[in-house]
Amino acid sequence: MNQAKEAIILAGGFGTRLKHIVSDVPKPMAPINGTPFLAYLLQKLATAGFEHVILSTGYLHEKIESHFGNAFGSLRISYSEESTPLGTGGAILLAMQKVETDNVFVLNGDTLFDIDFNSLEEFHFQHKALLSISLREEADVARYGSVVVNEDGKITAFAEKNQAHGKGLINGGIYVVNKALFANLNMPAQFSFEKDIMEKLYTTMDFYALECKAYFIDIGVPDDYNRAQQEFPQLTF
């Protein structure tokens, strides 16, 4: 089986909703008990046996580069810098130029979802998927939007934020992407991976999703950023 030992982390966010708390660093560098949030993600990848990480940077990119340099423990670090904001899709497509394997994990730089990477990878290869998404059950999906799958895990519908309410499955922000996904799409430099790829193409391409029962936190809002300070000491990195 192909081993996806590489990951792209989308670390170019402005952190608009955290501005009054963290204003001098990009959102993934927001400190959790004195340690940048991004360091926890890198540690998770290192522990899981990843070898190469591409950090997709933009806003205040030099803060990330000067802190981490070209390695984090056993991880090699490369950088894919956006000179202008490219959206999540454009950022992934640009970072793909540094990917050395056919399949790569993609993680949001402001979300920690403590999944079993091997399980998602095996699911991805088993289904010969172009894209596999981690899902998490939430009591109320309104803040995130929801994803619907059939019994085989194939994605059959998306509902945008505030369009669906109540219990359901949300996009957990960790993907496995096959490079062939972008072939012949002729995407512009700037586009949204969620809206312009996932939500538009799921009916015609092999997009699958796997529910993962694991700790999840998105530090993009102040309440959850503060919650991370309390909860991270109990987690294993």
C-alpha cells in the first residue's frame, strides 16, 4: 500500500475572530499554554511517523519560518508561501508543487482533530478515492455545515453553515488528497477547496468520507481558544 507520509498544513489564516486576543502572530501560531498551536499539530504528525510537512503560509509568514526553520524533530519542513491570499484551494494547489508522493494529507492549521491517520489513509486507498475527508459527529452542525454519506462512505450531499441544524457529521478539516484530483480542472490561482472542489464536484468524482471518533477543537473562535488552554494538558502529543 502507498504510504502517505507527507502533509500540507494550511497555516496562512488571518485569525480575524482572535484579533483582540492574538494580534502579533498568524492564527496557527496562537500560544496554547506558551506553545504555538502549530507545534502541537507538528508533534502529532511526527508521532504518527510522518516524514515531510509543507507549511502553507501567508500572513506574517516570517513568524512561522523563523520559529520552526526547516525541521521539527524528525519532520522535514518545507514552505509554500502565498504572496497574495489564494483561498484554501489555491493554497493547496500551490503547496502540491512541493509534494513528493501521489497522495498527501491536508490539515487546517487552526484545528486539532486527533484522528488515527493510518485508518483514514487505509480507507482512502481501499476506495481508490481522489479525496477522503475526516468527519466528526456534532450535536449541532450549524456552525460548521454538514456532510452526508452513503453506506459505503461516498459523499452524497453537503449543507453549508447555518443551512443545517441539529445532530450530524461535520468536515473535521483533515483530508487525504490524490494529486490526480487537480488534473484537467484548470482551476484559477485563487479558489476555495471547500466550495469550488468538494461541494461542486462530489457528484462526478470519487470523494469519500470517514467518521472519526476523536478529540476535536477549532481555535478560530475565542471560546474554543480559551478551552484549548484548559484541555491540552490532558492530551497526549
